[in-house]
Amino acid sequence: MPQFVFLWTDRLIFLLLGAIIAFTIYALRHEHLRAPWRQVRQRPLAMSALVVLLAYVAVGLLDSVHLRSRLASDNPQAVQYAPEIISVLDLIGEPLIRRTEVSFSAPFATHAFVKEVVEKPDGRMTMEYPRLRYGGRHLHNPNRRVADIVAKSFKGVIVGGLIWMLLVVVVAALLRRRDEMFGQTLAKLVRGDGAILWWPVTLTAGAVIVLISVVVNLSTYYHVLGTDQVGQDVLWRSVKSIRTGLLVGTLTTLVMLPFALLLGVAAGYFRGWVDDVIQYTYTTLSSIPSVLLIAAAILSLHVYITTHEEAFPTVVERADLRLLFLCLILGLTNWTGLCRLLRGETLKLRELDYIQAATALGVRNAQIMARHILPNVMHLVLITVVLDFSLLVLAEAVLSYVGVGVDPSTDSWGNMINSARLEMAREPIVWWSLTSAFAFMFGLVLAANLFADAVRDALDPRLRK
């Protein structure tokens, strides 16, 4: 049995997952909480975006279960574990990790991107593009590469299609009633009858499954997105960066929300000296250049880690602490904009008739803010959070560019973009690292925006039908 290792970010991720599950169970028991989500379930675009988000989250969760492998030993009593900390995702992608080239190679290439000195059988030394160690190595004739890619893509489509059909059958079997034929249940799924629109879910899931099947089949023989300067597979680096993007977006939001909600609503509702103190606080914090504050905090953490190396025995633990600290600092410096927005909205809401009536009837201030003001500002909170999620993913890239972002050993889209800026100056251009990071980042942010747009419409009391 391997030894499981729980990093700080792992604990926070599973704590957040537990909170989401607990809220779901709680919402299912209360009609006023179920009603908005019924509207979301009837939005095809939102359900499709949810499937894509769940795919990203699944990868992030697999990369958040860390462990140490058990070492083979002649003495069964002496249990030893490897010093390296890996994740479940690393175990799944071990073939891609081992298939390292010398340097750059283009997507689906069979030869290196840069000429090297190659010794011929007769002893001559020539400059040419050598064959890759792994990419397309199974081909005796590299000229047949296109036909081979098409054949293996077709095989991936067939396998993915079979898995998707099995998934549809399982969903239909779970939804089928006792007095209903199986064909009738499938017809309902196609028509979209029922509380949930299953056809966008199954179609999007099918597209995702087929895409994954094709990529997995091709990556066994080729570097689908090429390799970077040190020969690492760019596809694998992009997949490993998903966890970092999710962490920066979600944990930073969790740090930011309590400050923004509590202080923003309190400032707008109580006004007077409470409003003045809160305004002075976020105005002062907004006046400090955030990049300098983050740089000072990260450098201070670096000094602490250097002077207390015994507390962080592995590179993974040091990188994890730096990532967690970055999320905390970003959260503490990004709540001011939402707080200011909530203050202005609360100032408007507190003058409405139903708020004045609740105050005249002697309802407590905390109850008024929780039941009357907070539900009416949640759409603003959601819009801001989603926009901040996109900006935080970009901020991680910018901070990595100036050297105060995540640890250089951490896979992230920011580190990929940072390294790609030098590759773009080459001739010919090495474009695939930047394109891969952009595509994965674009998919995550687009799905989050589409799903949040439907949730915002459902949560806004003024837009409910």
C-alpha cells in the first residue's frame, strides 16, 4: 500500500468539495433553494458548460491525491517509501512522463525541431534533424505519418463512441421507470423531457469522451502538442497545470468573499462611522501596489523556507506552501473592488419599502441583511467572482513572468507562457507551448463564464419567472 500525503492545498480542495456536497444536500431539502437550480437545469448551454467544468475538476481532484510509492524490500518488516511525492494523475500519465525527448519537437513530429550533429554508420558527422526517441518511432517510413494519424484518430473515435453509448445506456437505465419501456426513456432523453435537460449533457459528455479517447490513443505514439525546450511533453504539462489554475481561481475567491460580503454589506447598511472605517480600510489597501505587496510577501516566504528547510523536506511541499501563500495574498488584495460594489448596491437596497417595513417591524439587522439584502446582491457577487476567476488565472501568469508567482517547479499555465515568450523569438517560431496553455485556459474560463451566466440569471430575484 502506498503512503498517502496530504498537502495543505489538498486539504482545502477536499474541504471545499465537502462544503459543496453539504450545500447540495441542504438545498435539496428546501424548495426556495431548489427553485433557482431548476431554472439552471433547463439551460442547454449551462448544462454543456457544467460537463466541461466537471471534466476540469476531475483532473484537478486526481492531481490532488498525493502519495509516496512503496519501495521493494527484501525485509517485509521494514517498510520503506519513495522520497518523491506523486499524485494519482502522475500514475495515470506515467507513460507521458517517461517519454522525454532531447529538446523541441513540433506537434505530431517524427523528427526533432532543431538540427543536431548525427554520426553516420560510415563515421561521417552531419547536421540534420534526427528521429525522435518516442514520437512516431513506430513508423518505419515517416512519410506515412498522416495516414497513421488518421487511422489512430479513427480508432480513438470508435472507442470513445462505444464508451459514450455505454454511458447513455447507463443514464437511461437509471432514469427508466418501472412502467416504461427502455425505448421510451431514450426518446425522453432526446426530446429533453424531465426536470433536467439530458441531451446537452450526454452530447457534451460524448464529445469530451471522444476527444479524450482520440488524444489518449494518439499520445501513445506521438507528442500530440509537441515538446518543450527540455523535451517534456507539452500536452502533459498543460494537463498538470489544470490543478494550479483551479486552485488560484477557487482558493483566492474563498479568501476574498468573506471580507467583501461582510464589510461591503455592513458598510452600506449601517452607514455612519462603520461605513467610514470600512471605506478608509479598503481605500488604503487599494492604494498599495498589489504587485509590490505580493512580491514582498512571496520573498518573505522564500526567506522563511530557506531558513527552515527541515520543515519542508521535499520540493513538492515547498512549492505547495508557496502556491497556498500566493492564493492568500491574492485574496487579501482583491476583495476591495467587490466590497465597494456591494456597498453601493446595499445603499440602494436599504431604502426600498420592504427593507424599511422590516426595520419598522423590529426585525434584527443581521436577519435583514441575511434574508433581504444578501439574496439581492448575489448576482453581482457571482458576476464579479467569475470575472475575477478569469483575471486571477491571468494574474498568475503575470506574476510568474516577474518571478513572484508560483514556484518554477510547479506546472502552471503562467510558467508555460513565461517560458514561451522566449520561444516566440526563435526562427522558426515555437508556437505550440503558448497555444496549448491558451487553449486549456480558454476552455476553463469560457465554461466557467457560461455556467455562471445561467446561475446569475437564476439567483437574481428580479429576473426570476
